[in-house]
Amino acid sequence: MKNIISQITMKELEQITYRALQESFSEVMAHMLLEMDQAIADGRDKKRFELKDKRDLNLDSLFGHVSLRRNYYLDRETGKYVYLLDQYLDFDGGKSMSPVVQELGIELAVTGPSYRQAEDALEKLLGYPVISHEGIRQQLLNTEVLPREKETIKQDVLFVEVDGLYTKSQEKGKRSKELKIASTHQGWDMNGKRASLIDKRHFIHQGKLPFWEEFEQYLMDTYHYDPTQHHLVINGDGAKWITSCREYFRNGIFVIDRFHIARDIQYIFREHPRRQSIRKKFEDYDAEGFMIELNTAVGTIGHERKEQRLEELISQLSQYPEALRDYRERLEEKGIDTEGLRPMGSAEGTMSAFAKRLKQGRSWSELGLKKMSDVMVALKDKLTIQMIHGELQLEVEMQSHNTEEKPPKHFVEKLTKQVGEATRNNVAYLYQSIHKPVVSALKGLRGF
């Protein structure tokens, strides 16, 4: 037995078994498609659909390459030639990839570092080259994100985090483009000491109207939003396009992003004797006391650049000192219950997720940047991605849904039985006598 085991490694065993199972599942897939095609042929409207021929279907799937010949019909009503199997299963058989492989390629391209690495990951996962990195890019460029039904705003408050992200352009002489991004959520869900955002969604400004006009339309399209009833708490840095939200929303509360202010305090007052007292005023949301501390510190820093930054900070915050207050106090002044509400500040995390894919030295065409950011939002927000080629739709599933319809029981039982039979046919060892070593059988499967 020791000599037998030494002939094969665990890695080889796993790889050989995986290839054998891929071959088995490819056979099962082809067999089931043929049975479905025959069932459709038997049950079709024969007066309308005339069977003309059989045509090849070749596609790469998660199991490997699947080949068969399916029925080809003339639709007498429209005069067009159709594959009823393709229509019933809602896919385009003219493409060389299954819908799942297309979806996987796009998701790897969006969540991973590059198109090329998505290509490599697919090949490594499936064991054979499926699609080039340029092919994956073209798949992504030919997508549309479909909106879903409007959501109800469960309380009277919607939380908004806003920031910008600069991306490089591939076009000569064209300046970097700032992607203006907002994330919205409906509060916090606590699990012990851990907090997660409720119903987080994303908006990327891509229109020609000012950001906040486009954003308000997004609110109208995404939520049952009533500007006279619902309050917005908007967190962001001091960029003019962000602070202009104060002019757009009567029920809006602008909150200056505390991460940026804390960073300025650390830089300016690192070795200053009043650093602790200044930080305490800031951490206690004492807007008036904090501004007094900043003003009285002018001229005491002893560093030209830091003095200049202090004056800029004072000038900036003097425009909206109320943004330094705790937004919860401001909501309470409006008669709104703030129990369970937490400090704002998830914008940096949101921007990091986008920056990881869109920056890192990469440059973009205008269309490529739009499609990549659209699909990133779709994956994050669990939206439907529609492929432009044919009528194929990718339903992006990020979590299981108990309400989904299950396949008929008889279909599952039949499929399970065929998988078992195909597996026994492909794994030679299962036909050997009980004491014959597995090694020789597995060695024979190396070509899979």
C-alpha cells in the first residue's frame, strides 16, 4: 500500500478527480439539453413552428465544453428561423460561453484587479482557456444595469455619504475625471458590538446636470421619497460641490466629515501644547468651543505651512459651523427620534472599494469607466445586469433567497440519477474488482 500511495500526490488526485467529474457533468448537461429539445419539439405548435434542420450548439460551461445538435425551426408567423431550446432556456446559443461563465467572467473582472487576471482566474478555475481578457472587456461594455422596484424609506431619515474619486483618462490631452459618488443607507443594524448599514445603495453622477439635481432624481427613482417628509443627513468633506447640498434640500442636514477634520488637527497641532484641549472640543461636538480654540491658536503654531493650513481650515468651517455639531442633536430639535443612530463616516470605506479597481495607475476610456462603475454598483446593490447580446439576462445573486422557485422534483431526481451514472462511466476505478489499486485507474485519467 505504501508503494501505491507514493505513486500519486493529493494534488494530482484532486486534479484528476475534478477533471473526471467535469467530463461527467458535460455529458449530463448535453443529455439533458437534448431531452429538453425533444420535449419542446413534441409539444410545440406544429402549425406555427416547422422543423427544418438540426444545428450545432457548442459552448464552454463551468463543467467544460458541451456539444450537441439542436432543432432549428421556421416560425411561419414571423418568417424568422429560431432555436426554441434557446428561447425556452433564455440564452443565446450563438455565443461560445454559457450564461454562468459570462457572469463569472464579468464578476471576476469587476471584483478583481484587472481583465487579464479575470482571464487567468477563469482558466485556472475551469482548467482550460475560456475567454481572453479583451473578450471579457467586450462583454462588460455590452451590459446595461436594470433598476429595481422603488424601496420604502422605513423611517423619516435617509443617510448619505458623499466623496469624489479622481480617475485617469486614456484620451490624449484630457484631464483626469472626478467620479462623484454617494452611498445611501437607512441606519445601522447591531449584532453585538458590530454595526452594519441597512439597505446600502450607491449613486454615481454621470449626467450633465449638477450633482445634487441628479441625486434628487435618483432618490425619486430609487425610493418612495417625499422631500417634504423625509430628512437627509449628508456627510462629506468641504468640497464646494458637496457643501452646495445645503442649497438643494430644505430637510437636509450637512455634516462635515470628521475623518478629514481629525486628520487636519493631527497635522497642525501634532506638537502643540493645546492639542488635547482642541481635540476634546472637537470630539465632544462642541462647535462653538472648537472654533474659538482654532481662532485663538492662530499665530502660535510656529510653522508657516501649518499656519496657512489652520487659516484655511478656519475659513472653511466658518461657512458652516453647524456642520460640526452632532447631527443627532439637530434631528432631535426637529422632533425626530434618534435612538440607535450612530456617528456618520463610511465614505472613506466606500471610496476605498471603488479606488481599488478604478485607480492603481489605471487609465480609462469614457465608456469603459462608465460600464465598470455601473457594474460595480450593480454587484454591490444586487441589481440585475442585462447583456446586450440577444436576450440574455444575468441575475446577480449575492445571497440565497428562500423565496426562489425550485426546479420540479422529478427533474432534480432525474438529473441526480444521470449524474451518478455518468460519473461511474467516467471514473474507471468504480468498475474494477474490489482489491485492484485505484492508482492505475486514476493514472489513466491524466488526459482529462
